Amino acid sequence: MTDKELLELAAKAAGIEHSDKHTDEAGSLYVHALGKMWNPLTDDGDALRLAVRLNVHIELHDDLVRVWYANGECVELHFNPGDKQGAARRAIVLAAVEIGKSL
């Protein structure tokens, strides 16, 4: 699955309407309500707002991040030292994708 496809499912899970015609090289989606590109894979603020909107629980360890969602299910993502923020953003999006798939 491409990053753009991940973002589209994450947006679906969060009820975020976006334009299919406006994307950038990173796969970011244009969200009219925000008036800007949206990419929780690369933007800490977008990732945090997504996590809050979906009411997920984030658990960080030295080389592992878990994002708990719906009925005790979780996404686990192992990462290399120094990439904790990127791993947390990706895990949040992956949890949102699982939620989006169920809708």
C-alpha cells in the first residue's frame, strides 16, 4: 500500500474530507477545512490531531511503538534508534488505516 493510500484510509477513519485532485510528492492530501496539505506521516501536529480524533493510546519504548485502538487491538512498529517520532507517526497512521478499513 502506498503512503497516499494509507493517508486516504486514515482520513476516512477520521472523517476528514480531502481533495483527490491536490496531492504533493509525499502523498499529502489537501484538506479544504484546514486550508492546507495534510500528512500525519510527516507532520507531528497532523499525527497528534489524528490520534486525538481517533482516541487512540500511544505507548513508546526504546525501539518499539504501540498504538492501541478499538477494543484493545494495537499496531506495533519496531524502529531504529533516532527515528522514534517517525515511527510514532507511522504507527498512528497504521492504526487509523485499520479503523478506516472497518468502515
